[in-house]
Amino acid sequence: MTIRAKLFAAAVLTVIGPVVTVGVALAAFATLGDSSDDVQRAGERQALALELKFAVTDMNGWQTAYGYDGGRSRPRFEESVERTRALLVEAKRELRGARERGLLTELDEAFDAFIARDVEAYAALQAGREEETRRLLLGPEIRNFEAMARAAGALAVEQERRAEAAEREFDDARTTARRELVAVGIGAGVVIVLLLITAQDVVRLALERRPA
């Protein structure tokens, strides 16, 4: 290869090398950033599903409590109901997969049935029919609670599965990015070697042509 050709190749490599390096690095970091965001969102959705599962259990606990303490725990039950209702609204907004929508529909229907039967139970308690209240709480309401708990538990499991999948995708993206950056680093090293060789040839030619 002539000196002219080597100089041209060196100039091309000097321009292309950094561009390729920066391009690969930016693409790798963008992929990692997207995967990291996916992991964060999956974690937040998993936390939401677990919180909803706990809220359903908490609500049922306070309902049972007010049925046996003459209604003193009713305010705590009502607070728990509002908390569960708010979490349901948030879950419907955040969890949009087909299986998630199906589970949320089951949960919502069981929640509505639970609240409707609770109205009857509390009315009986206010009328002094405590046995009727307890019959409702330990019969129909337990079944409604179990339906809510099953749906909420399945929803939590689904979010756990999605969170684990997001973690695996992030690990794969990180491994791929590392390999790409190593490959680019090796390529940059090769370019530097070629530039040094070209520089040596240019210096040698200049010395050979220098008048004695």
C-alpha cells in the first residue's frame, strides 16, 4: 500500500472510528436505560398488586372486628374500604394486560358484592340483630372475601412473574452492551495501531526524502 493510500485510510479511520464508538456506546446505554425503566415500572406494579392484596385482607379483618365489637371498629373498616377502592382504581389504570384485566374484573365484582352484603350486615347490627350480622359476615362475606383474595393473589403472582422477566431482560441487555463495548474497544485499539504504523511510514518516507 502506498503512503498516499495509508494516509487516506488513516484519515477515514480517524473520522469513522470515534463515530462508531460513540454510536455503539449511545445505543448500548439507551437499551440499558429502557430496560432499567422497565424493571422499575414492573417493580412498582408488583408493589401495587401486593398492596391491593394486603388491603383486601385488612378490609375483611376490620369488618369481622366491627361485627364482634358492637360496631366500634366500623370507622376503621370504612377507611380500609376507601383504601381498597382507591387501589382498585389505580390498578385498573396501571395494569392493562389481558390477564390482569380479567383478574381485576373478578376482583371488582367480588368487591361490589362484598360491599353490598356489608350494607345488610351493618343494618342488622344497628337494628340489634347481632346474630344476623355475624351470620352474614361468616357466611356470604367470607365467600366474597375469598373471591377477592384469590383474584388479588393471582394478580400479585402475575406481577411477580412480569418483574422477574423484566429483571432477566435487563441482565441480557447489560451483557450485550458489555460485549459490544468490549468489541468497540478492541476495534479502537486496532485503529490506534494502524495510525501509529501509518505515522511511522510517513516519518520514514520524510527522512528518506530529506536532502543529505
